[in-house]
Amino acid sequence: MSKPDIWPRFDWKIVTITILSTLLLMVDYYYRLTPYKVYDRVLLYLIVPLLVIVFIFRESPAEYGFRLGDWKAGLLITLGAAGAMTIILWLLLRGDPSMQEYYAPLLNGPIPLPLYTFLELIGWEFIFRGWILFGYARKFGPEALWLQAVPFALAHLGKPAIETLSTIFGGFAFGWVAWRTRSFLYPFLIHWYIFTLVVLFAGGFFG
């Protein structure tokens, strides 16, 4: 049996994605960079990875899911998921006061709700279902679906337990949509719809 290398050979792009995405999540947690946290998340999770892809990796963002991809499948999956999640979320929020308490205040925030949820999630989805997923997939293949779901789930710590406990599976599902369509756009649209609807239901918007 051969001895292991003292200095393992690493894929420098995998190392960059792993370290930088971890640091970006930590910076987001500990610091405020702009007047609104949602602007921070656009900067940290969308702009920074795109700059790295273009100027350091010297690649096209399309290779990381920044494209329409299979739009026919994407639209069908998005519409189907939206319909199913509408029923699930309505039942869930009726029976879980913690979700109502956590999300209802967002309905009266300084930024209009659809814009707020858009800004909150556009970078969030790109870093997980674009940069990490497609970056890891080159080396780890479909295992990247689970690998990107782990930091996604951990980033939900502090949110209501019923939501956080489900995110390892939800993260995989969002990842699968991106994998199937070759685009982060469709999991973003689904997540945007879900987040907006959760706040509306939590705030009693539909009675």
C-alpha cells in the first residue's frame, strides 16, 4: 500500500469555492455592509462569486448556472412546485405559531415585500444552486447535490425549527431543479415564490 502524499493535490477552484463561500456566509452573519441586509446578500452571494468566476476563474457565469437552461422543463417544474407548496405552506403556517411570529414582521418592512424577497434570495440561490453546485459537480458529479445542501441547511440555524430541519431535503430539491435545468433561475423562482407566500400567510394577508 502506497504512502499518502504529505502535500495532497487540490483542485484550486474547489478550494476557492469552499473557502470563499464559507467566509461569505460568516461575513453576512457577523457584519452589516450596507443600510439593508438584503443589499449585503446581493453583494456577497451574487456579485462577489460572479467577479471571481469572470476575473479569477476566467470562465463564463453560464457554466455556473447563470443562464436560462432548459426553460421548458424549468417552467413546468416551477409551476408544479408553486402549486404544491401553496397548499403545504397554508397547512403548515396554520399549525405552527413559530413561523407566524418569525415571518409576520417582514410584511411591514421598509422595502416592498416582493422586492425584499427578490433581493434576499437572488444571491442566496446563486451561491448554493449556481456557484457551489456547478463548481462542485465538475469534481464530485451528482454528489454535489448533497454537498451544496449542507451549508444551505446550516445557514438556516436560528430560524423556526420546523423550517430548519427540512432544509437539508429542501436544499437537495432546489439543487435537483438546478441540475435538471442547468440553471439556478428556476430554484430561485420557486424559492422566491415560497418566501413571499410564507410572509403573506404569516401576516394573515389571506385571512
